[in-house]
Amino acid sequence: MSVGEIEKVVLKVGGIVVPEVTDVPFEIEYTFPAEQVEGELKLELSVEGDAGATASTEVTVTTYRKEGPAAPVEGTMTDARDGNVYKTVKLADQVWMAENLRYLPEQHDDVSDTEPRYYIWSDYDKDTQLGAEALKVYGAFYNWKAALQGEEPQTSADQAPIRGVCPEGWHIPSQAEWQQLAQYVLDADMAAVGSNGEVDETAIAKALAMDYPDDELMWNLPSMIEGDPQPTWPGIDKSKNNATKFSGIPIGFRSYSFNPADGGVQWDHASYSAGWWSSTQGVMGEGYCAVVRMWSDNQRFATDSNFIGGVGLT
């Protein structure tokens, strides 16, 4: 007996008709309503032919609610050593400073990878207006010895945290903790969207970079870039940066070794890249640290870079 051509298709989810489904076979991306409760949910599909024949099927599935990480929670803390007040942000179970540390027990203008060194951006004198303003806005720069304050770097994930130059109750993040921060961006659906309109899971940096919608000098693109500018870069559409409120700023680093005759500069990558120490020894061996970096023209938040300990970083 002929049942004819399919004339009507009805899909119900939890007893509610899904109007987008009008034919079979079909594909649909279904978004559960916010009030959907956990538990059993019935899916029913029925079809009717133009000759009056009908057919139906149903299946019961179990739904559960997957909660993402909590939204950023902003706060403040005070460094009892000098009275500096800092913005903070809680991201899942981590609490981060949302400003660079400004603690400056002394100031240097020479380099060393064996003795602690403390710097102000561009080597401005701390006792001048320029120096005071640079310290306030950019924070202090430390070589690795100053950052660790005489403690040995971490070589395994189970070593105790290293306070180093941090205020009481705080510590230098390990490489694993920096990686946990990157994972938060993914888990919280904050990774940037690429030019194809899809989320790029390598695009972590934009959510951690300070938003500078009207400042052409911060997260500035370098003069030479490879390929077309991408929406996943911190230097493109800067108003969409900083979903995490981490507020990373692109102040570069103080070079440890440079040759002016070859075009080298003492302060490098200013307005273009950001970098932070970790407490973890780098894979290049003793004297090298696993540092964290990001750039205005790259979507990555790199936790696998290596710098020699004489570099000045935040």
C-alpha cells in the first residue's frame, strides 16, 4: 500500500513544538531555554503522508546543567610595605593583580643575571616627575633575581609557591598557574572570534589585554606584520579586549644584552608586547625562566617562552 509523500513533520522537545523542523531528514542546533530543569526530557518526532498515513517515534534523554566558571570579580588590595593600592580580579579560584607591581626598594641602570636589579621604564629617575609617573602607570621592572628574592626557582609542579618580591600573602605565579589562567579564558567562553566568525581556541591574549579603544600608542601594531590583521589580535578593535579584567599592558622589557651598532635598544617592544615572570625554571636550563608573553599582532598567550634571568620584566 502506498503511503504517499511526507507532507507534515512535527518535532516536540519536552512537549513543545520546534517550528524550525518542517522536513526530514533535518539538522538543527537546539538551545535549551534558561529555565530548563535537569532530568528526563522526551523528544517526539511524527510524520504524516499526503495519503493520510502517519508514523511517530520518541526517545527520552537525560539533561544536566553544566556551569561555566564564575564571571570576573574585581577588588583591591594594599601592599603594607609602601601603601600602594592595587586593583585585583578573581577568575575562578585564582586571584590576580590587575596592575603591575610598583614595589621599588632601589633603582638600577646596569644589568646583571646574578644580582637583583630594579628598574623604571626607560630608566627615568624615580625622583623625577617622569619617573614617578612611569612607575605609577607601568609598574616596576625586575630581573629574575629581584623577582625571586633569593629563592630557588621551581623545577616541578608540586614545589611550594615562591613569594619573591610580592606583597605578603601573594606569590610569583608558576608556569602551571599561568596556564590555568589561559584555561579559564577557554572555559569561560572568552576566547576571541576569528575572521571566519568562529571561536579560535588559540586566541587567549585578547581577553587578557587591556582595552585601549582611544589610545593609538598602546597595543600598537608593529610597522611590519605578517599577513592580514586579524580580529583575534589585541591590537585590532581594542575596545573588545579585556573580557577577564586582567588588564595586561604592552610595556615591553628591558634588554639584558644589546648592541646599539646593530640597531639594538635597551628598552624593547614597548607598546607592542607584554611579558611577566613565572617562578618556573625554563627548559633552556639554569639561569633561564619560563616567561609569559603576548603581542599586539598575535592571538596567542604564550606560557612557554624562555628568557635569561638578566632581562627586566614585570
